[in-house]
Amino acid sequence: MASLHPILKKSYWILASLGGAYAIFMLMLINPWIQRHALYAHRINSGFWYNVSNPEEFGFAKGQVTPFNLTTADGESLFCWHVLPLDVYLKHENEIAQKATEHAEDLTLTVGYKLLKKDHKSKVVINFHGNAGHIADGHRPATYRSISGIPHTHLITCDYRGFGRSTLLNAPHIPTEPGLIIDGVSIVSYVLTSLQHPASRTLLLGQSLGTAVTTATALYFTTPSSPLLPSLPIPTAPPSTPTPFAAILLIAPFPTLPTLLQTYKIKGVIPILSPLRAYPRLSTYLSSKIADHWPTQPRLEALLSAENAPLRLSLLHARNDQDIDFRLSESIFDALEARLLSGAEGALSAQERRSIQGGERVRRGAFAYRRVEDADAARGGKGGKSVELEIVRYGGHNEIVGFAQVGLAVRRAFREAEVEGGGGRFRPGLDVE
Ligand SMILES: *[C@@H]1O[C@H](CO)[C@@H](O)[C@H](O)[C@H]1NC(C)=O
Ligand SMILES: *[C@@H]1O[C@H](CO)[C@@H](O)[C@H](O)[C@H]1NC(C)=O
């Protein structure tokens, strides 16, 4: 018995110090400045070792990527990339390689832009990355490379204010929810207005924190006066009619930041609020101290309910995501499904699901697939609304961005946009077999 004592003592002290460290960590997070540093993690940046002005380092062909600066509505300068699709690159390789530049003063004067503009089949994917790091951090280039394999499909992606080489000139000199929404709105405005690219051939793609930015941005272009958006100091007139994008694709989304923090684990290891489940009052108190709420689910519900605003929304989540639980995507889908089924006449939902062992005959490669659509979308008509949820088995939180499922979702969205109204449209679901 006596021999166990030191071990018990040791484990007691280990537990006590872990508890103490956790308590200090939580107390620190009450401070909004520290909290935002933890949430956005914009200072965690491997840009020191990598050179984002040299996209070849990240696996792109010479001149395939044009780095450029984009000025936001409130005067921040965002560092962005324009990535050319490989079919366009191959056709014009000579000219592109010769005129490759490490930074375009004006994107509209580049070969890449000229090629985007003159091709009436050009499509643009606007990518909103997750928290921490820079434009080409971790698995991010894998997304850009996989999308560049889709014919006629260009990609625009930027670092938010304070991330990578983007500036942080405006008070409070830290990324905030309103600040990142201004970035999102400015990037989309740039594509639609400065680049004069139609929304019907533009897809918004977000991952993790980027799903929250994407959703808020899409809501601004549908209902700029929505009470779910912060008041934005945007000098240009907001859109007067809803802007229907080809599709919105959200990878690893979460309903709201407070909900996420109930289960979130930093890097899949350090929990935030989940250890406090037994202490609801403490947990509620800490939740009330969350500075930015990012209410994605209410914003998606608002998008779904907006009149005269077609919506093609895809949610994609890996079952083995250790950071954000895939059930959070399911809960978003449940809410949207219920809303569409109760609100739209003739709305239909369908699902298919594999078991862990597989072996079933399914129509989709997804591990689990659910879809809900109104009668208009089911007919393939313009103006319809559809929401789909795809759970894939692998890919975790980050690696998934470069997976085939993302490229397939983008291709499906553009294919549906192209054949809209026509027959023979691809109709996934449970309606056969
Ligand atoms: C980054 O790459 C660009 C383009 O190749 C080059 O001009 C620049 O000198 C590089 N910067 C550093 C710090 O290596
Ligand atoms: C892009 O913006 C950054 C931040 O303001 C600035 O340091 C850089 O000089 C700009 N690059 C060009 C080519 O304008």
C-alpha cells in the first residue's frame, strides 16, 4: 500500500496542475484581445520559412499563380492569389510563363485576367481559408491545385486582414468578425465588379472559420440589411437585389462559435468548454464572454428563407474531423431541412448512408449523403433552393480540403448551373434502386 503512495501523489499533482493550467487558460480567454488571438491565430504563420510570392514553392507552374493586392472597403490591403486552371495554362503556356510576375500591380492588366475575361465559359471559385497561417499554409495549396484541374475554373483566394501579408491598419488592430466580413464582401465585390465576372459562374468555398466568413458574405449579397450582420462601414452601395451565386460550398462548418466551443478541441487535443459540461453556470458565464459569435446557422436559415434568392448549398464534413465534430454539420443540415420542408411547398428530402463495413450499393461516393430541395430545384429550374450534406469517411479537419470530394462538389455545382433548366440533370438521392 505504502509503495503506491508516491505514484498516487504524483498523479494527484499532475491532475491538479493540469486543472490549474486549464483554469488559467480559461481566465486568460475572457480577455477579448487574447481570445481573438486564440480564435484567429493569425500570428501563427510559417511564412518565415516559405515565400508566398513564389508559388512554384507550393507546387504551381511558373506563372500559374499571380499574387496581387486587393484593397478592402475600409482600406486594408489583402494579399491574394489568382490561380489559373491547367487547361487554360496549357493552351497559353508560353505567354503565361514569359509574363510571370511575383506581384501584379493591377490584376486586370495581367495575361491571366485577360484569359479569364475572354472565355465565356470561365468560372471562378472564391476560396475562404480557415484560421491561422497564410494563404498557402498546410493543405491549402492542395485545394487550389485540385480546383485548377477543373476546366475553365479560376480560383481567387486572399489572406484576411492581419493574416500572412495582409495589413491590419484599422482599429482594433486585430481580426474581428466585422473585419473579416468586410474582407469577404470586398473580395466578392472585387470579383463581381472590378473583374466583371458574373455571380452565376462564381462559387464561394469556405473551410472551417472560412465557412463562417463565406456564409456572412453570401448573406450580405442576398440581404445586406439583415439584422444577423454587423453594421459594416462599407462606402459602396450594397446590392439592391439578391446576388445568386452558382453555389456555396462549406467544408467543416459549425453552427455558431459558442456551440462550436462546447465540443471544439484545439488541434484535436486541447478542449475549450467541454470539461465544463458538469458546471453549466460556469460554462454559461464563459460563453457570455465570447466576443465574436459567428452565427452561421441563423445566417444560413436567413439565406434559405430569403425571397427571390436561389440557393445551392453544400456542406461537406469528414467523419474523422478531430477539431470540429461532423455532427455539427448534421445539426445545421437538420435545421435547414426542417425549415425547407415546412416552408416550401413540394419540398423533398432524401438520404443514403453506408455502414462502416461498406459493401452496400449506393449511388454516391459519400459515406452519408442527405439532400433537401424545393420543388423548383427538383425540377432543375432557376430560383430553386437546395441543401446537401456529404459526410466523407476520411480527411480529418484540414486534409479534406484537397480531397476528391471537394473537386467533385465544385464540378457538380458548375455542371448543374450549366444545364440549369435543361433535361438530363444529374439527380443524386435515393430515388432509384
Ligand atoms: C520570394 O520569391 C520572389 C519571387 O521568386 C523573389 O523575388 C523574392 O526575392 C523571394 N523572397 C525571399 C525573401 O526569398
Ligand atoms: C501589397 O500590400 C502590402 C501591404 O500594404 C505592401 O507592403 C506591398 O508593398 C504591396 N505590394 C504592392 C506591389 O503594391
